Amino acid sequence: MQFWSNLFIAVGSAGMFYYAFRFPFSTHLWELKESPKEDKLFGLVNGYYFWLGSWFLILLGSILPLIPYLSPK
């Protein structure tokens, strides 16, 4: 379980670094939802959803180690 936790956190953090360099700077995240096609990763995922997916992986990786403690015994 710890391996997957560390992997999700590492991939999510790498995604946030990539997000910082790849997508244009904006002060509001909703501005990234309507970004033009050239501001999309592989023409499919815009900056907002890339940011959202990266944070999802970081949070999932943070919660995974807690599952054994939360399950009933």
C-alpha cells in the first residue's frame, strides 16, 4: 500500500511541475477551462483538468496509507 501511495504522490507532483511549465499562467483556474487547442496536452486535456488530475493523485496517495487504520477490525 505504501508503494502505491508514494507512486501516486510522485506522479501527481511531477504532473504539477509539468503543469507549471507547460500551461500558461493564469490567476483563475476557470480561465484554463476555455483554453485554445494549442494549450492542451496532446490536444485532449486542457490545463484545468491536468491540474485537477494531478491534485487527485496527490490526495489519493495521501489517503491510501490511512485505509488500514479506518477499516473495522
